[in-house]
Amino acid sequence: MLVILAVFAVASLVLYPLTRSIGRPAFAVAALIPAAAFVYTIAQAPTVLAGGSVREQYLWIAELGMQVSTRLDVLAWVMSLVVTGVGALVLLYCMRYFDADEEGLPRFASILLAFAGSMYGLVIADDVYLLFVFWEATTVFSYLLIGHYTGRRASRGAALQALLVTTFGGLAMLVGFVLLAVTAGTTQLSALVANPPEGAIVIVAIMLVLLGAVSKSALFPFHFWLPAAMAAPTPVSAYLHAAAMVKAGVYLIARLAPGYADIPGWREVLVLFGVITMLIGAGRALRQYDLKLLLAFGTVSQLGFLTVVVGAGSRDAALAGLALLIAHALYKSTLFLVVGIIDHRAGTRDLRKLSGLGRDAPALAVIAIVAAASMAGLPPLIGFVAKEAVFDSLLAMAGEGSTVGWVALAGVAVGSILTVAYTARLIWGAFSRKPGVESAPPLHRQRVDFLIAPAVLSAAGLVLGLLPNVVDSWVAGYADSFPPAREPYHLALWHGLTPALGLSVLVLVLGAGALLVSGWVNRSGWHVPEALGSNEMYWRILRGVDRGAARVTVTTQRGSLPFYLSVILIALLAFVGVPLVLNRTWPDTFTFMSHPVEGAVAILVIIAALAATTAQKRFQAVVLVGVSGYGMAALFALLGAPDLALTQVLVETVTLIAFVLVLRRLPARLGERHGSVHRLARAGIGVAVGLLMGTIALAALAARVDAPISDEMPRLAYEGGHGQNVVNVMLVDLRGWDTMGELSVVIAAATGVASLIFVSGRRDYLPRLSRRDAQERVRETLRRVADPNDATERGSWLLAGRTLAARNRSIMLEVVVRLVFHAIILLSIFLLLAGHNAPGGGFAGGLVAGLALVSRYLAGGRHELGAAAPLDAGKLLGAGLLFAAGTAAVPLLFGADALTSTWFELDLGWFGEIVFVTSTLFDSGVYLVVVGLTLDVLRSLGAEVDRHQEDAEQTEVRS
């Protein structure tokens, strides 16, 4: 099964270029995948129908006990047949439904196959989190399929509506799953059903899960999204909204019912909402003139019907519910496909404009009538067999004195009467000859192969109706998971003259009468209230959210940085300060200082911090803040953390440079344009936050009750990472995944900085120096050194030094940079390679290399930066992340875990011994990312700002 899921995933990716290449025939190729899955599922019948199950498991995250677990039992087997069988036929149908020049066809084909794979994964998943992953995958893919016609506003709106509603329910379901898993101590779905936990929290969890099921299966009050989704192409309606996706909620209810049907509220909730949905949907269907919308509201009604039956929680109701699920998938997908053919042929779905189609297309009419008869419950079709089983099971529940049983029986009976009425309206509207309405000539010639998919599905409903014992053998295994309350019921065409048969006949007779009454009702203008029959409720909620968001935005987004910081810090004081006040654990002893110099450094830091609050100039304030950072580096060094001290110094230096680059475009004095207000309030917040952070440090020290894991770090670093620098080994080996995440954050930050400067695009405007020009500059410099008297103008020690204006050049700075640049680069590489056993590493080395680039920029301007680093910063960032991820994944090829490192020792005789650790390659990726970040900051806040200023000066000169 896992292999089939992988094939679905790969095939959906391959299908896109294949459809672009060969067009519509690619659908026939795509149909082979679900067809093969259908055959595989059929092949598992001997095991599954004998009471066994087919299981596959793959350990995913061992530390969390998470695994990819699948299980094919009777319920999953039946749903898999529906998903794969109908899916294969719908894909074949698409080959004739779409025109050759259909826009977005490759995308549609790929997404439809991916949806089929997601739905297959959903029904076989035996882990609640895996089920949720596939649940949300079907939501996303259905959003893309419903919005296939991207140029139509109705399609986009319907897709967004379906996405929001089903995602809301899915998130509620996830919370329920988490509560269930935590309470039961397992995430395995089969175990949760076999040994259900008890307690109030379980009831809450199940109600949250049911909320997800109700929203997915479009039950009241979420029923409005399904009719709106009919803006999608007809194959999508036939598959997602009749046979597959909307069945996911019903499937989940059926999956949980054996273990949770007896908890308080289960039956009451499902029967109540199911009956309401069935009646609303059927009532709305009787008022529709669009055949597709008629079927859509009919689907809403039938989903309510299914929910009532599978949620009833008895053995016979479970048998009837699963049989009804099969019947519904067959007849409803058939009718949707038939409506698609009618629309394709006649160019309209309005039943008032259709006339005589039954005579012009008799084969199509026969297919539709057979499927409609099954939906109405006429023998000898599977719909009749299933509906009679439903009536019998609900009569038994009502006969036992169950109020829920009586409500379910009455609601289902009335809903079935309306079902007969709108079914007859569908057949009459689509195929009958209407006086005064002329039949239009067909727009497209009807091909025989266009009828294959609906014909197979319609015939399957007839064949299964004639072989009810076969269907009974399929679904009895699931029904037997419920305790029997009487003699077990079995599916059959004839049970004798029973109350259920009498109720079936009564439904058919009253349904015919209801059709006549509905015509009078439509003409009278009476209708189901819009609040129940449309998406008005949804739009009211959406408008309320929009208005609330606008008010919150106006209140909070003032464009004031002090205001934003105040809100953040006040929230910190409130949510962290209150628990800290209630804290009762404090350190017993305090060590004031461990080295005399610490006191001097602390005093210096305090003085610098206080001076920063009174600084009048921006540069002065930045330097004073930097003094605090360098003071922290000194404290790290005094406490025996040279790695942290080195990194702190480098970070503080790079940060100081970035601040200076920004300050060039700001007024020199603070408050020159916008003076400070509310100074006392700001001072109070600052003092409170400072005291809070100091107190947090003390509380954190007292909170430790066991020996820290850091005591084992030196041993783990040497034995596991073969390195003596504990900090660096932790970053690239022991906690490599954290570093991988931090690299992603660094790249996101660099992209954010660049986006503030490069508004219209991220193109690199750094001027480049060609190799030929660079060689000529070097030769000129050498000639000038050999013969200083030959120089006719002031030379340059840098490749692009002459591009700077004379007033901005410094010969001393150029000489120093020329002399030390390559040494700094070598130092950065040394720090990279030595960092595994000595202070350094990729991060520190990258910062040193970045400072070398900073020196070139400060000495020669943006042209010199382009000459020193003729690389795109974005590509360098991406290359670093890709290199780090690639080296992290290489161990998987050798059967080891990701980020597993090894080392090689090479004896060079009297030259010594070289030890190379593979995690250094990962550290090299860190090195590239940090260099790329520095280059990105320089080109964004430095070179690009310079270019803007040069353009502004040239414009001013021209004007």
C-alpha cells in the first residue's frame, strides 16, 4: 500500500509534462494508476473478507514514536474500491469531456491524480496524524480542482469557501485527535477504536472530531459549500463531491462508530444534524432548474442520510450504511457524469431549455434512468436493497423505544419521499419532451466511448442489486464489529411482506405525489429560508471577520515602532511577569563574581547602557550599544567560553556596520524629525523589562533540580562527533537539525532585508569587473610599483578604487585592505577547518570572510564589492543551504540516520596526522550561508543605497 501511495505521488508529478506533451490521452495513462490500485484491493479480498486485515508500517520518527501506518480492513477495503474504481473511470471520462485546447489541462490532470492518491491514503491510514495529513491534502487538492477555471470569479470564490470551511473543521478534528491520542497513549486508529478511552475529555475530543467530519461531508450548518463547489468541472463534481471527498466525513464516522457510538451525544448529534441536512438538501433540490445544482443539493441530502445511518451505532444500521455508501457512490457519480454529457452535447443544463433528449440519446437516457431508479430506491437495484435495510434497522431502533430511533426513522422517511420527487424531476427535466420547447441541435457529436464511465457505474448498481448476497459478504465484516441486538439482518432483494417493504412502497407513492406538490409550491413562490438553504451565513461571518480585522488593524498598526515595541514588551511583562511573581523557587546561594575583571566589565557595560539612553546622536547611541555587546564578549571569555566570545565579537562588529550603513540615510541627531513622547512611560517599561529578565535568569537557575545534560556534552562531542570543541560539535553534529532550522531563519531574514530595498525585484545591481579589466588593473599596478615616475595620475591599490570620488578615497585604507584582505580570507578558512577542535567553525569563519568583504566595500565602494564578490548573494545563500542539507542527507544513502558523521585519519609521516570529520562539510554550508548573508546586507543596505543616492544626485544635476 505504501508503494501504491508512492506511485500516486510520482505519477502525479510525471503527468504534468506528459499531458503537455500528448494532451488528453494522458488521462488514459493516469487512469492506469487507480485501476492498478483497484486490482490490488480486489486481490486482498480473501484476507480482508475472512476477517483479517493487511497492515504495513514504516517507522517515521522513532524518538516520538511516530510511524507511517496503514491498514486495510473491511471498511477501508470498501472505501478503497470506491476511491480507486470511480477514480479510474472519471479519469477516462476526462479524456472526452475536455477540449484539446482546454486551458490548464496539465495542471488539472496532475492535481486530480494527486487527489485520488490522497483520498486512497486517507482511507487506509491507521495513524491519526497520517490520516490528518491526507485529510488536509484532499482539502488543498479539492481547492485547486474547484478553482480550475481561474478566470471565473465564481470558481475562485467557491474554491476559497470550500477551503476555509473544511480547513476549519480539519483543525478542530486535529485537536480532537491529539486529545484522544494523549488520553489513550497511542496514535494508532485501530487501537483507539478497539480500546476506547473514557472520561469527559474523550467526549470533548470526539465532538471535535465529529466537527471535522460534519464540515467535510457538508452537513448543516456547513452544507452551503458543496452546491457552490459545482462551479468546478463536472468530473470534479462526480469524483470529489459524489464519490470521494465528501465521503471522508462519513467514512470517519463509520470508522469511529464501533468504539464511540455509545458515548453521550454521539447519536443525538449525528441523527439531528443528519436529518436536518437531508430535509434542507432535498427541499432545495426540488427548486433547482440547473441539473447540476439539483444533483448537488441532492448530494447534500444524501450525505445527511448516510450520516444518520452510519452514526446510528447498531449492527444492522452499520450493514445498511455501508451498503448505502456503495450505492450512493455508484448512482450519484453516474448522474453527475450524465449531466456533464448533457451539458457537453446541448450546451445547457437548464431543464427548462432541454426537450426530447431521451429520444435523441436513448443510450444516455437508459444509463441515467437506471442510476436514478437506484437513487429513488426501486428494485432490483442496489439502492433499493440498501434503503430497505436502512428502514428495517431504524424500525428496530424505534421499536426498542429509542427516541433517537423515532426521529431518525421519521426524518429519513420524509427525506426519502423528497428524494423520489427530485429524482423524478431530474429525469423528467433532462430527457422528457416538453411542449413549446424545441430541442436544440447537438453542439458536439456524441462518441460512444464518452458513455463508458457512466455506463459501467450504472450497470454496477444493477448487478450489485441482483447479487445482494455478494454485497452482504463484503460489508458484514464491518457490521459484525457492533454487538448484535437481535437476529442479524442480511441484504436481500426479497424479505417477504415486511414493514420495511411497506415503508419503501409508501415512500415511492408519496414521492410521486410530492413531485406534483413541488410544482405547485415552486409556482406559488414559497421556498426554504435563505438562511438555511444558501451560504448567507458564511458571507455574514466573513464580512464580520473583515470588519473586525479592519478595526484591529486601525487600532494597532499605527506605523509607530515605539508603539509596537511597547505592546510587545507589555505583553511580555503580563504573560511572563505574573507567573514569575507566583514563583516560589529561588537560588539558595549566589556567586557575585568569579573573576575580579568581571566587575570592571560589568560596570563598563552598565555605564554604556545608561549613556545610550541619553545619547543625542544616532551614531553615538549605536557605538554605546556596541560597547555593551563587546562587554558581553569579554564576560564570555573570562568564563571560559572562547567560542562564544569570538562569535559575539564578530556578530557585534557586523551588526555595528549594518547599523552604520542604515544611519547614512537617517538624520544625524535623534529626535530631529520626530521628538520622543511619553518618556516616563517608556522608561518605566524599559526598567520593568530589565528587572524581569534579570529575575528570569535567577528563577531559571533555581529551577534546575537534576544534573544538566551539558555535563555529558564533552564526552558526547568527542565520542560521537570526534571533536574537542563542544560548541561547534553541538552545532554541526549533536544538534544539527537546530542549525538547519537556523540557516533557514537566516535566509528568511536576509530575504526580508533585501525586500525592503529591492521593492520591484531582487535583481543584483552590483557592477561587475570583467576578468580582462581586472588583469589590466593588476598589470598597471605592477608597472606603477616598478616605475613610480611613470604614473600620470593617482593610482589605486584596489581593482575598482578609481570609481570612487577623490573626496571619498583613502590611500591608507586602500593599502591596508590590499595587504590584509587575502590574509583575512585565509583566516576565515582556517577558522572553518579548525573549528571542530579549536575556537572557530563555519559561523565564525563566515563572519570573518564577511568582514573581509566589508573592508573591500568601505575602501572601494560598491564597484569594489562587485569586483571582490562577483556572485549573486541570493544564489550563495541558496547554495549554502543546499550544501548543508545535501551533506546532512548523504548518510541516508549508507543506511545511517541523517546528519550522522564519520571521520578519516591520514598519517603523513613526519608532516603529522590529518583528521577530517565529515561534519565539516555541513559546517561549510553554514560558512557559505553566513558569507551570503553578509554580502546580501552589504549590497542591500550599502551598494543599493549608494546607487539610489547616485541616481538622485544625477537627477538633481540634470534638473
